[in-house]
Amino acid sequence: MRSDVATKADQESRRLEHLGSMFDVRGLGVLVTGGGSGLGLTMGAALARAGATVTLLDREEERLAAARADLDGEGYEVGTVAVDITDADELDAQFARVAASRPGLHVVFANAGISAGIGPRLKSGRLTEIDQDRWRSVLDVNLTGAMNTVASAARHMTSGYGRIVVTSSVGGIRADPMVGYAYAATKAGVVGLVRNAALELAPRNILVNAIAPGLFETNIRRANPTAQAMTADFARVSALKRAGRLSELEGLAVYLASPASSYVTGAVLSIDGGAAHTGPNEVEV
């Protein structure tokens, strides 16, 4: 009887050790843009709780302060840096600083993004109504900012272990008239960026992937009353018929940062409740 108990205890210990080794992110330096709230904070916090050394980047100092205070309250210390990802030189300087500190730079989540509003489901979001200034702002942040982030990551990842994860969107991999043109165009654009970067950086063992989230409650959505009013429409076009919970991003974030993803690069991983496989709402004429 004691032998059986010992055997079960040993099996349980080996099981946990095996799982732990696959998904072990302890000792990794992680940097997350758009880390002050929403998806970025969720992914950064998940890595901090898993044992990584995390630095959150955001252009809003108040968001960073609140995020840091919340994680400090849980007993997790994270670094925070206020920076605009469209400023390539300043962004690169911050990457250099993180890379020079312990434990270095191993994982980057290029997550920061903004929206210019709803798509052609409403007349205000149609081609003839596009605001040029808002269009350029979204391209600057979502596409040029992502390129700046990936470039700095490539420049400062020198340990032989590298993971770059770029946030795209279900709106970047399929048509959806509820998604604005600028947002859809940039989120499709980063997929091309990821695929080319994956090829370039593979010889250095830097893996580059994209995630394509569906409907999650984020600051972008909270700041857009029109999008809030259409939450039920977004949920209806997912296969699961509901919005995603931010906590449901945590496992994917840890997986992509960890040794478990060592043979995955150039991929676009959907986390959308099956929305990529359902038909979008029609555009009303």
C-alpha cells in the first residue's frame, strides 16, 4: 500500500516537473507594448505570475502606474516605461536599456494598438467618410509602431532564445463590416510583417508569431460607444456566441513565450471563439 502511494506521488511529481519544464518562463526577460491595460496587461501579468521578469510599455503613464500598483499588491514586481512606439529612436533606447539589465531581453509582445472607429456596417465608417488624420494615426501606431517594435526586438535579442508575438485581429484575417478600415488594414498588414520577420530571424532562433484575438473588452472598445452598442453583434458572429474573457489569453501568452512553442514561427494563432470561421454581418445598404 505504501509503495502504491509512493508511486502515485512520484508520478504526480514527474507530471508537474514535465509540465513545468515545457512552459517554464522563469529567467526570461519580457517586454510588452500597450502593457498598461487590456490585452497587453493581461499577457504581461500572466508572464509575471509565471516567473518571468516583465517590463510594461505604454504611452499613458497613469495606466502604467495603476497596472504596477495592482501587480505590486499581488506580490509581483514589474518594470514600467512610458514611451510612444511611433518614436523609433526613443523606443529603441528603451529596448537597449531593458536588454542591458538582468536577465536581458528574450520575449517581446508587440501589442499596442488603436482604432479609428467602426467599419462600413454604419455609414460613418464607409470609404467615402474616412477621416484622413485618423487613418494616418492608426497606421502610425498599429503598423509602423509594430514594425518599430519588431525591429528593436530583433536588434536587442542576442541570447539565442527569442520570441516575438504581434497582436493582429480576427478583423485582420477576414472581412468584417463592423471593423474599421484603418484597423482592418493595419491588422492585416502586421501578418505580412510577422511572416517575413519569421523567415529573416529563424537562423537566430528568434520565433515570430501573431495572435488574432476576437471580441475582448479592452480600452479601445470602452472608449468607443458605437462599438459598445454593437457588442451583441460581435458576440453573435463568434462560434461560441460570447465575448472572450481576458483571462483566456493567459495560456496562449505563456505558451508562445515558453519552450513549448519552440517549433512554431510565422503562424497566426486565432483566439476568437471561432469567429474566423463564421460569416460576418451584412453591410446594410
